[in-house]
Amino acid sequence: MSAEREVWREAAGVVIATSAYGVSFGALAVASGLDVWQTCVLSLLMFTGGSQFAFVGVFAAGGLAALPSAIASAALLGVRNIAYGMRMSPMVGTTPARRVAAAHFTIDESTAVAVSQSDPRLRQVGFWVTGIGIFLGWNLTTLVGALVGDVLGDPKIWGLDAAAAAAFLALLWPRLTRRQAIAVGVAAAVVAAALTPALMPGLPVLVAALVAILVGWFNWLGSDDASTASAPEAPR
């Protein structure tokens, strides 16, 4: 029972941080030219923060003429959810109905909380609590941000644009205990940061993901980790 409470506590922290991020999206979406209802529908149906911000950012820059580019950018960032779905499919349940329902809640945060658990039952708890909690909180705060966006001013002043990233980093950090994991994270981050000024939104993330796969596939800097893990423990 204590383990399940810990999962709930972990999920709640992520839900609160990510939901706060929804205020930022609501305010930015209205500022870019969407009305309140359009903003809320976008959160209800798209429900993936990176894609939503990419859509709004491109739309704000070009208006209706940039709508195809905005859709393409959002779709490019949403590709990562396909990989998440493949990873999460065995965890969320064996019935088709559960898998269909889980598809809408398969996002960065729900995947991260789920895979960080070692017990299959706790993985399900982490996934569903995080996914449903963020869906409810994100849509509520999107509405709040859209309604009071003008009062808030620039959402970046409040640090809301970094809330979800900080929550995800908090989940990732404890897993960076070996040089291989650190190498993957550093390589992907450097590539994404370097390409962001040069490529359209969405492409740097995909290229960084490819680099992470290559680094992990070839197990760069991972040989020492493996030998350390297999080495017998010294007598005490």
C-alpha cells in the first residue's frame, strides 16, 4: 500500500506542475489569434503540450496562411507518441477497449511515471493517474489561461513555460546513474539545441530522438556500466 501511495504522490506532483503549464498555453493561444473555444478544443482533442505549442507558435507567426505549416509542425512533434504507444501497450491492459482509451492519455508525463515503476500493477496506476489527472488539469487551466490571458501578461514572466519540462526532468534525473544514460541525454540535448535555430519546429526533436537511438543502439560509453553491473560484489 505504501508503494501505491508513493506512485500516487509522484503522479500528483507531475499533474500539478504540468497543469500549471496549461495556463501558459491558454494565454499564448489567445494571444496568437485563437478564441477561447478554439483554444479549449485544441487542448481537448490534441492534448499533447509540445504539439500544441508548436501549432500556436507557427500560427501566431503566419496566421491562416501558415495553417498547413502549423499542422505539420504539430504532427512532427506528435510522432514521438507513436513510440510511447508501442512502449505502453503491454502495460495499460490487455483488452482493446483499455488500449483505445489509453491512446489519448499516452503523453510524455504518463509514460515517464509508468516506466519508472518496477511493478506491473504500479505501472498501470502511474499511467492512468498521471494521464487522466493531467488531462483534467490541463484542460481546466487552458480555459483559465484563455480567459485571463490579458491579465497575466507574458506567461514566461511567471515561469509557467518551464513547469512541464522541470517536472519531466525531475522524473528523468534519478535514472541518469550510468554513463550510457548520461551520454544519450547529453547527445540528444546538444543536437536539439544546436538545430533549433536552423530547422522548423518539430524537426530538432525528431533528429535528437534519432541521435539518442543511435547512441543507445551502439552502447557508447556503456561497456563499463555493463562490466560494473556483472562484477561480483567484494567481500565485506
